[in-house]
Amino acid sequence: MIILKLKLLKISFALIFLSFMYEPQNLDDTIVSLGTPFAMSAIGVVRLSGPAAIDIVNRCFEKADLRKQNSHTMQLGTLKDGSRELDQVMVSIFKAPNSYTGQDSVEISAHGSPFILEEIVRLIIKNGARHATEGEYTMRAYLNGKMDTRHCHLGVLHLRRRPARS
């Protein structure tokens, strides 16, 4: 009886999570978002997840063929939009299933200028990704068995927390 209740709780949580946090999207899309606040900083991170994540970044990365690199490695190189150089970046590669979402994932660490980060996101979208919706990385991780409902709930609480106003 207790196991049945736990299974029902897990299913209910997933449905609640889906209805409030996640707009239905194609889970086979490659998604992109900022991994750091959109503010001036030393370093900013742009994250991608999905089946084409490595290929999309590889199209604009000048240095090494990212498709041939091992998982959990970093490459230093230049991101280019055609002949225009955007920034010198460090690219981290996480191959499925050994990533946060369970999908191929890439993190681009660039200089933390909001202008540069916005240009990188535009370039990635131009090459085939779409903006991630709120909570979509966590939903993909949950659906791919990378986290349980307890961890999802903590992620939801973190997303919903708003900074205190003074």
C-alpha cells in the first residue's frame, strides 16, 4: 500500500511539474540558455542540451572538431559567426548519458559581457537550437532518469525562490 502511494505521489508530482513549470515542447529539440546571470561579470556561461548540441557548437567553433572529443573535456578556441569572431571561449563537452540532462550537453564559458553572451545565444539559435523554457533542463533530467522527484522538487523550489527585497 505504501509503495502504491509513493508511486502515485511520484506520478502526481510529475504531472504538477509538467503543468506549472513546463510548456510542452519537443524533447528532441536542442535547447540553449544562459547558465549565469545576465549581468556584467568576469565569465558567463551559455548552456546547450539536446541531440544536436555538440554539432551546433562545432559549426561555429574554430579550433578542434568537438564531435571527436571525449566527454567531460574542455577545448579552448574561438566562436565565429561566419568570418566575424565573437569571443575566445572554453567549451566543455558532456556526452549522453553522462550529463545533467542525460543528453549531449555543451557549456560555453565566455567573457561575461552581456552583449557577448547575447551574441553567442543568437548564434546558437541561428544554428538550430531554441531557447529553453523555465525548468526544461530539470524536466529533461527527470524524464531521462537523472534525478528523482525529491531532487526535482528542490529544483522547483530554487526556481520559484525570489530574492528578498531590502
